[in-house]
Amino acid sequence: MASAHAVELVGIHKRFGAVHANNDVTLRVARGSVHGIVGENGAGKSTLMSILYGFYPADEGRIVVDGRELKLGGTHDAIANGIGMVHQHFMLVDRFTVLENVVLGAEQGFLLSGSMARARQELARLADEFGLAVDPDARVRDLPVGVLQRVEILKALFRGARILILDEPTGVLTPQETQALFRVLASLKARGVTVLLITHKLKEILAVTDRVTVMRAGRAVADRDTADTSAVELAELMVGRKVQLETAPPARGRGEVRLEAKSLVWRDAQACPRLQDVSLQLHAGEIVGVAGVSGNGQSELLAVLAGLSAPHEGSVRLSMADGSVREIDAAHPIGPRTLRHLGLAHVPEDRHRLGLVLGFAAWESAILGYDDEPAVHRGPWLRQKPAQQKCVRLMEEFDVRPRDAGLLSSKFSGGNQQKLILAREFDRQPRVLLIGQPTRGVDIGAIEFIHRRIVELRDAGCAVLLVSTELDEILALSDRIVVMCGGRITGTLAREEADERQLGVLMGQGDA
């Protein structure tokens, strides 16, 4: 008789040096279910799934799939046993077509023994069966992120996956793409595929899973039927204490205009306008949230305001502490380093590409952009010891774990990388803060901490521009909300006027 469980991980241990990443973890997943795995950054979720996928060998414990104990020698063994994984960062070749990406690595499989035409036929069948429509001849580099995820799922199904691991699948998706993914998960489940879903987003766990396992500090600390739990209970189990994710108190009153954008226009390399006549003001002691579906000009707005791109038309006026004003336009650009020294801090949307140098030690990343300051720089030399001491102080203030200034930036979890960037930018008490996607891929305990620090900075008089695709975050933190669509501002609402329905309407008015 076949086992009722598609997956059983029994007594799994995994160590990386002194770190006990998985500590006696047992996990059982019912066949044909969607099973959630939640926990803080560094709780051991991804390590456990990497063991199931054959990427890491377990130090101890058993892996049982469909009632058979497996000894996985690598990912090829996992794939051969019907296990597939869609990673948080997609594993696709940009210049290849969808079809070429799907068959890549499976060229010797029997499905390809006839020709690529047979592979095309199989891909079309899978796409139709699971509701994963995609053009097989499209170049991956030309596809939006939601379609790229479909391609990754099709890759796994093409290789015969009956068990599919999704690692933070909505971290880079728009709300619409997230809903489309949920429909795909329902289709997979209806056809007997078992899905393991790793996510930080408890709303998603409650919406799509049948059962959820909570991990903390390398251990599985709880299992719950989703219908019998709540976001509050899961958050407390994840963090080990009560978590307060509340709407920020309103601003005490806004002050002078710190930054003003007037009629900004910015065009991409193909001369397509990405910002069109964008004007806004940031006041001292106020958080202005920018809402919108990803790709509607928010990233370009941040880049222009932060000095990463010069506007093609329009201008930015930055107010100085001494009452003077610096004007930035196409003829008078100011770069990011100068803007930092003028009191404008920037937490970028993409922490890996713009916020850190992953090959640098934490202490080096902690002074990026400020490495010419006298406290850490003398003559041509960087003062390493003071820089390391500063990093340790920032780690303590912002609860960055582990508190190892010499550890490579790449070795920290996403949430701790984000806290390191926040600590660096907040430390100078900036007059203006630009912050993009502050909690993307961050666990609930770190979200609570990050939100509190943003509000504290506002209350100290900083003017904050917050860009987020998470409407809950926008509504919780913003004093005023600007909505962007198609590179334009389609509406501005006070906090008390805004709700998700109104924001959704404005988010779809790019051609209005």
C-alpha cells in the first residue's frame, strides 16, 4: 500500500561549521497537498529543502519519498525521483528561448529522442494541463518576471516532478502575478502534484496551503492545519514572542519641504518614457508612500532622486540644513556620493546589485558610500579597525546576526543583509531617506523591526519616500500615498482616505 505521505524527512541534521542549520528536523507532507514552511531568516527552511532536492547531503537522518527511502547523491538523483525545485532567483539563460531553457540539461531524455518538435509538443501539453500558458519561442530576456516563474515550473514538470519545492515564489511578483501563481498552485494540487511552499508571507500561507510547518533556529517547532491557525499564532511561533505589526501612528505634523521634484521626465535606452511629468514634495517628519504595480516608474523615480540617473527633463530641488537649495537637472546632475554628503540616504530596491558588494566583508559593506569620511579614512588609507568597530556598533543597534564584522556579506540571510544596509544609511540621521522595497524577502520579526526604525527616523524629522509593492506596508506606514501607473502619478491620497480598493483603481489608470 502506498504511503499517504509524498515526503517524509526524519531526524535531519545539517551543520555548516559551528552553525547547526537543521537540528533533528522531522517533516511529513501529505500527497497532493500544498504544505507551507515558514520561519525567520536563518531558521533552516531553505537548507532543509536543499537537502530534499539533493543540493546538500544531510549529516544525519532519512529521506523518504512515496514510501521509499532515498540516498540522494545530488540534484540529478532528486530529479530522477520526481522532485523539482523553483529557486528564489531564477536559473534561466536570458538569451535562450523558453523551449531551449525547458529542455536544457534534459537533452538526453527520451522525450527529446525524436526531435525538438516532440519536446515542443510535451511542453504545450503541460502548459495546457496546468494552466501555464507561455510562448515557447519567446526569449527569456524579454519576459516579465511572472512568466519567468511559469517557465521554471514548466522546467520541473517537464522533468517529471511530482513534488515541487517553491522557495519564496512571490518575492518579486506583483499582486496580479501572485494571484496567477495561486491559481497555478490550485491546478497543480488538483492534478496530484505535491507542493512545498517556503514563504515569509503569512497571508499567502493562510490563502493557499493545507498544512504549515513552523521552523525556528534550525528546528521544526510546530505543525498546524492551516484552517486551525492564524497569522498571529504563526508569527509568535516563528519569532518566539508576540509580534506587533501595526499601523504606524500618524506624523506629529510635517515641516518644511526637504525635497521637491518638478515635472520629471526620464527615458530609457530606447527613448521610451519611464517617468512622465512626475511632481511631488517630501516634507520633514512625513512618510510618503509610492504604490503601484512593479514596473510603472517607481524604480526610475528612485534612481533619479538618488542621483543614479539624471532627469532628461524637469528638476529636483534639495533643501539644505543651512537654508540653501541645490537644484538637480539634466545640465546640473549630482551623483549619489555627493547627495549622501548633502543629507540624502538611499536604501535601494535591489540589495544585491546596488546595496552591497557580496564579496566584501560586512564591515566593508557597512561603510559603502561613506568610506571617505575621516572616521574611517585617513589620507590614501582606509582605517580598518575603526571601520570594524563601527560595523559592530551598527550590528548591535540593528540586531544584525551573526555579529561578525569579518563575515562575507553574502553569508548573511536576506533579512540581515537588509538590516546592515538600513543601519549604514540610518546612522547619519539623514534629512531625506529614499527607501525601496524595505522588507522584500524579509521575515516577520525583521519586518516589525524595520517598520519601527523607519517610523523613528520620521519622528526625528526625516523626510521619507517609501516605495513598496506591498499595499499592506504602504497603508501601515505612509502619512500620504502617491500612486504611480505607466510612469505617471495617477493620484495622491491622505492616509485616512486610502484603502486597497481605491489604490487598486488608481494603479490601473495609467492611460487616464
